[in-house]
Amino acid sequence: FGEWPKSIPGRRVITSKCLSVESEPRLKWHPTPMRISHAKWLVHWWGDGGVVDPFAGSGSIGMACKELKIPYVGFEINETYSKFGNERLAAAPEPWC
């Protein structure tokens, strides 16, 4: 598939896993929990006008994109996570500004 893209200064490959879920017990059931605040930080710095998420899970990145008004396409193979993520995105209010 060619060469790995050059690293943009200030941007490096980082994990998206939230290691502390104590403040959000709802995240304990998910194998890779992530706070929306963490997702928003990732999307803000790495989104570049749009996000394709091949492992959408329960929709944290999608929620961040919706809040930040960044185009988003998510894919999820697990029907349980997909259903939960779709319901979560549909129920989230539209950003007001």
C-alpha cells in the first residue's frame, strides 16, 4: 500500500484507550472505554475536516464529531455496539453554534 505517511509535527500515533473509568461506571462494560472529552481532543487535533472510524463501537468518536461539527462515518461489526452507538448519536442534541 505504499509508504507510511510522514508524521506531521505535533502529531504522533497515540492510544485512544481511556485508562480510568472510575468517574464513568457506564464505560466498564466496554473493552476500550473512552470519555467524550478524550474523543473530542483526538478529533480536534487529528480530525482534519472529517473522520472515518472503522471501529465505531458505542460511538464516542461519533459523539465528539457531532459536538465539534466534523463529518463522521463509522463502521462497527458488533451489532450490540452498533445499535447502542446509533441510538446514542441519534439522541444527542445538535450543537447550537
